[in-house]
Amino acid sequence: MEHEHIDNGHVISVLEKLIETNRNAQEGYRDAAEHIKDAQLRAYFNQQSTERANFAGELENEVIRHGKHDPERSGTTGGAMRRRWLDLKVAMGAGDHAILSSIESGEDASKSEYESALNDNLPEDLKGILRQHSQVVVAAHDRAKMLRDRAKAA
């Protein structure tokens, strides 16, 4: 069976973008957990933060497996700016609805990054990992949207 040529440099580049995405989500959820008033949501946000850290770690292992031995391990400036914006809204008393809107917006970005990667020329075993991650991201997005709508109605 003939295999399509996979460019490891390209694979690493796609993976590093997803690692950044997950580090941003990890930090965003952690930040949201610190500000949210609802204890159940705080627990959920902390669990999501841990899950995204695990996703980033899993992707870092794949970067190493594809030949780069020192994967980038931090979030992006954009992610840091998004978290500062969340802090600003909370400091201004925006409350849980604004936090949930911010989470939903972050998950929109994550969903988009995963969709892009899944449509890319990547090895099938790697796409299997990305599909698993993507399902969690989509579910988290949908939950954030539902909670935001409920908070808005309250």
C-alpha cells in the first residue's frame, strides 16, 4: 500500500498551533474558575482546564514523535490578551454571563483550529487523536453556549 508523503515540518507546525490553542483554553478555563460564582461551574471549569493541559501534553508527545525534541509549551499573546479582557470584564462587575460568553468565544476559536487540522494532510493515527479532542471541544462549546443562554434568561 502506497503512503502519501507526510511533511513532518508541516505536521509539527499544525500540532504546535493546537498546543497553543489548548494552553490558551487551559489558562482561560483556570482564569474563569477563579472568577465564576457558581461552585458547580468552578469545578467544571477546573476539570476542563486539566483536560486541555492533558491534550496539550498529548500533542507535545506527538511533536516529539515527529522529530522536534523541544515543543513550544506556552499559550499565545492573543490568549493572554483574551484572558486580560476577561479579567477586565470581571473587574467591572460583568459576572457569570460575561464569563460564559468569553468561554464560548474561546471554544469557537478552538473548534475552528481543530476543524482546520482535521481537514489537513496529517497522518491518520494523529487525526484519530484530534477527533477525540475535537469531540470534547465541541461538547464544551455547546455546554458554554447553553449555560450562557440560561444565565442570560435568569
